[in-house]
Amino acid sequence: MSPLRARVTNGRLVLNEPTTLPEGTEIELALIEDDLDDTDRAQLHAELDAADDELRAGKSISGKQLAAALRRGEL
């Protein structure tokens, strides 16, 4: 799910974006501060989308396989 945007109005967070969450769903919101500019953030999201596509296409290895490859110096 993509991040949701909210605006503070009268001390309350007001969310004005569509969501597929069921009615009554409670969520936790956390402020995240970083030093990414818009270009860096767009690149990050593009890389995350590409990684998600690879995962869905079955192009992944298990944590055990990764650890073994690291121990062998393959990665």
C-alpha cells in the first residue's frame, strides 16, 4: 500500500485520500523524517517497485541462501 497523506487541521490529522481499508480499521501513523529530496525519493520508490516486481516474479532467494552466499564470498 502506498503512503497516505494527511493534513493537520485544528490539531487533528485529516486524511483525504481514497483507501481500500475496511471501515473501522485502525492504523498507526508515524512521522518519518529523512533528508531525501524529491528526486532521491522518486528513485527510492522506483527501486522498491522494481524489487517488488522481482519478488512477485519469483526472482528471490531465501535468507539462508543469502547467508550461505555471503559466507562463500559470492555476494
